[in-house]
Amino acid sequence: MALNCQHHVQWVRPIPGGLHQCILCQKVVGRGDVYPKLEDLPEEFRRRWDAHEARAEGAAATPPKAPGGDAR
């Protein structure tokens, strides 16, 4: 018998890569998966969520550095 996890925001933690993970079921969750909906939460919570996602997007856009430092 499978149980459905509601992914309450108090059970969700930021993980590397700009993702969020439910600590109860261990699944990676997105904005639409959490309860209560992000739109119903305080602005500060939404800003932290957005900032975590933005860090990952910024890191993905940055080209990786060449091994060994400066290439001359």
C-alpha cells in the first residue's frame, strides 16, 4: 500500500542544484508540489525559495573553469 505525501513546506529543504527535497518521502519537489501553495505563504518564504532556485540557474549559466587555473 503506497501512501501519498503532501510535501508540507515544513518538511521541504533546499538541496544542491537549486532543487528542494521532502525530508519525509525523500522526493525532489517543485513549486506546485508543496502544501500550502507558495502563493499562500509569506513573501519572505517565497523570496528564499526563488533565491535558492536562482543560484542554481546562475551556476548553470556560468561556464566551468579550466583545470589548472590560467591557460596562457
